[in-house]
Amino acid sequence: MQNVISKYFGISKVLLVAALVGGSLTNQITAQQTAEVKTTVGTKKVWGTVDGVTIEGLVNGPSAAVADLQIACVFEYTQDDIFKSPALPAELNGMVHLDEALKGIITEVRKTGKFKGYALETLLMDPPKGSMGSKKLLLIGLGDRNNFDAELMKKVGAVAMREALRLKVQTVSFASDIKDAGIDSPTALVAGNVVLGAFDAYRAQDYLNAQQVSEKMTVKKLILLAGPSFFTVAGGGIKDAIDQLNAK
């Protein structure tokens, strides 16, 4: 009888270990599969509208997106910051592609201090025809990368919209480029804050327009760019912001 009991417990231990190992491997595989889910480049989706302006998500980099105005964000310059770790690898890094499309001019103006990238600093470029998808490029500074706070993106979104309205463009494409720089930022919050800030500025200008002290509003579409791994998460933040704005 004792031998039977010993055998039983021996088998039970083996089964328990197998179950634990199997469960652990299943969890690891599930986590890996989740991590590997990526949205195809070129995917676009209308997340909603605010005040008649369409808000669209697009999986693409700032060099390829087509719009009247492309906005890209950069931190204060540090040596080779967009090319070396913790920045994303070159093949996944939209800022690297944008810099290459413009033959290194973005790195040059940052490296020489002509554009320092201070928080909310702006620099407008007219790219050579055919060099990128959009007609104009606006850089907006994000300041010190070591002190980044997602709240800043509300102000960045406001600056982006005010510049778009000042330039009288109809389509605006926005790339935060924070992930490209290797900053582990809260994707949904960043995307949502950009939308909230942009429409704070839009509504302020719209109020002035109603008082007949501002020119006609021009922006019809705001495109928010995201990498293949961040499209869905960013979309959640964008939709939350749209709901919040439309509830006002």
C-alpha cells in the first residue's frame, strides 16, 4: 500500500510540474504573440470628427505621409541621438527616414545649434519637391528628453494647430517621434493630449472667427501618425480625446 501511495504522489508531482511548465510556456508564447502583433504600414482609420475636422490615424512615417503640412517633434540635440540606442533602429525610425529624405538637413540644423529643440520652439521648412510626401515641414521642439512629461503634448498640439491655421493649410499630419527617440512614453496619453491641445487652439481661433476678428478656418483633416506596434493603442487615446471634446 505504501508503495502505491508513493507512486501516486510521484506521478502527481510530475503532472504538477508539467502543468506549471506548460502554463508558463503558454503565457510566454501568448505574450510574445501579443508583442508581435503589428498593424500594416499604410493602414489608415478615421477615429472620429471634432467641429467638422476629420481625425485620422495612419501607420506611416513623416517622410511618406501626404499632407499640406507635416509636423515632426524633436528633443534638444545630443550627439547622434536619432541614430544610436535607445532610439529605434533605423529601419523603424521615422525621424531617421525624414532626415535622410532631406539629405541630413534636420541633423545639421540641430547639431549646429540653429534649431535647439527647446520646448515649443518651431522651425518651418519648404522641402524640395519630391523629397517627402508633404508640402511643408514644421519641427516642434520637445525640450530635454530626460524631463519629458506627456502633459507637454497638449501645448505641442496647440502650437501645431495654430501654425497650421496661420499657414492656411487644409490637411495636417502629426508625428510625435517620441518612441523614435527611445523615450518610453505613454502612447495613448500622448496621442490624446495632442488632440486635446490642437482643438483647444482650434476652438479659440474659431471663437475669434465668429467675432469677425480672424480669417476663415482652413484645417479639414488632422492625421496622427503611429508606428506599426503603436497604432491601436494610440487610437484608443485619440478616441477618448474625441469623446471628451465632443461632450463639451
